[in-house]
Amino acid sequence: DLHLGVSMRSFRAENVSAFVKAVLDLDTDEAKRLLETINAKYPIVLTRDLAHAKQWLRQQARGTERFGLVVSSQALRLKPHAIDVRSPTDPVHWFLDPKEDVRSSYYLEDAATEFDVQGLELDWAGVVWDGDLRRTTQNTVWAHHSFVGDRWNRVNKAERQTYLKNAYRVLLTRARQGMVI
């Protein structure tokens, strides 16, 4: 009797979780079909330009709607974009502080990892995707990587591959109203 048939997180589009699953399962046809059903109420946009992503987030949010950047805890090659996951973000300040506080998510200076945002949500999310999880050249499977020293190394253990995929599942399901990737 207490079961919720629709996710409260994605009140604008109950198919977001199914879309994320299709994307992470590399089920392109299903992902395209689901995107068509949700995109009018739950916009999902792609860009390779972080400045454009930040601008999009600022334009979408109204009033006190919270927005911010989220990133994999293994995303170690985003330092050129001023995102360093080794520099911890304080989730309390990030989620609760007002727009005037530089530590808040609104400033789009600090990115929260899957550990910071698990179980919490934003109205609008900027998912900053790094090279730790990427499609193979044949686009048939994910290539899982870990940055060690001065290069990316393949992650071969199935358990670590599952963990990395699930980290992106968390990141891609944090937004209640829409996201830019």
C-alpha cells in the first residue's frame, strides 16, 4: 500500500531511470525511444564545453531551484577545467548554502562526487563526464579506466567495472528537472 509507482526524484519524467539504465547498458535504440518520451518535460543536453554547460544550468534554474556540477570520484583528468576530485567538497555547504556563498553548488566551482550526492538530488545537474568510463570504438561495450601516474589504465576486475558504471548511474539520476552532460 505504501509503494510509490513514480519516482519522487524525477517528478517531471518517471522514465529517467529507465533512460539512464538504457544508456549505461548501451541499448541505443531504447535510450533514443525513452529520450523522445522525456525530453519535452525533462531536458537532457550534451556539450563538450564546460562554460556552455554552466551557462545552460544558470538559464534553466528559476528562483531557489538548486543546480550544480557532479562528477565521478575517479575523474582525475578534469584539472584543466578546474575540477579536482581530490580536493574534497563539503556536501553541507554545497547543498545548503545560498547563491552568495562560493562553497555552494550554485557557484559551479566545486563539483560533488557520487559519494557526496548519493541519496540527494538537485533540480538541475551538470554531469561532467571524464575518461574513466568511455565507449569503445565499436560502441558495443564500455571501457573502464583508472588514471594512475601519468596515464589511463584499463580496469579489468568485473567488480570495479560495476562500481564505476554504478557511479555514473548515481550521477545521471541526481537531477529532478533536467541535466546537461
